[in-house]
Amino acid sequence: MSVPINPSDPKRPEKIQRYKAPASGTPGAPGDDPTPDYMNVLSMVFSMCGLMMKLKWCAWVALYCSSISFANTRINDDTKQILSSFMLSVSAVVMSYLQNPQPMTLPWSS
């Protein structure tokens, strides 16, 4: 592609470089954001803590992390794992309130 030469144009056509997207294996490439994966793992950990230890705040944190993971995923990620994490966190919230319907008390307040 030839650029028409204009005498009043200060650009130097020999210095023009076309943009090349970085390869997917290089750091900083688009699609390398690990946030959804970390949030998915945190969601599962907090869900299990909420279910096993009956901590309502853990169940709510799991739902929060799962929502972040779901919102930040790419189209080609494993949707079964993300959906199962989301359903696990929802079930942790539901089960913690079915076992004890009292309002949640925060860990730092008595």
C-alpha cells in the first residue's frame, strides 16, 4: 500500500510501522488475564468453607468471587466449570440460610 506523498506532510513514510498484535504466549498479550481463574478458585474455596463451616459470610464472598469470575471470562473458557462454581456458591448461600435463617453476623462484630 503506497502512501501519497504530500510535501507539507511531516510524516516519513519509511518510518511507518504497522501494528502487529502480540502472540498469545507472550506476557501482556490480550486474553492472558488470570483474574477469572483466580476468582473461580477463590469462589470454590469460600463455597466449601461456607458449606462445611456454616459461615454465611464465606458463602457471600464465594458468590461475589463467582460473579466476578463469570463476568470476566472469555468466550472460549470452560463454561461448565464456571457455571458449576457459580451454582456451588449459590447453593452455599441457600444452604447456610436454610440451616440458620437468622441474619448474618459479621466476624468482627459480636
